[in-house]
Amino acid sequence: MEHSHYQQHSGHDEQHQHGSHGDEEPVIVKKLAPNEELARDLNDHGVMAEPLALGKHPLEHKPYYSHKFAMNPRFATNRGMIRIRGKNFDLVQVVQKH
């Protein structure tokens, strides 16, 4: 049995396709980066949100934590930025603590 399969990973245009057979519909899988997934969820809830390309904004190159708060994580991973429209703030940075 053959099937079609497409995959997009973390904003890259990487697609994989396998042959199609008969009446079967192609299977389409799109893996979203965390900031893309959060932006989609925000849009579903009426917030105008647009994911930005990972590593392109200057804020992403600054420390993600503060030494002022004891419970704040010391190590974090940048997962991207989201531009917000129509609110009192413009950007949201998505980080993952370890």
C-alpha cells in the first residue's frame, strides 16, 4: 500500500512525498515550531498573532533570565518570537526552561 506524505519542520521547507495509490487521499503532516503553534492558538482565540522567523529578532540574542529572582531558571532555550497586533505590547518571546 502506498500513500502520500508531506512534512514541514520548524519553518523549513522540507517536504517528503511517497507515491499515491488509487482512491486514497494524501496524508499531510505539518510540524509547527513552538512559536508557530502558539501564534495559531492565539489567532484561534481572536488575538492577531504572527510568528517571526527563529533567531531573526535582536531580542532573541539577549539573556532570557534574571538573577534577581531565586526561582527563575538559569538556562532557557529560545523557541521564537510572536508579533501581536492590537494590544498594549508588540512581541512575545517563547522560551523553554530546563
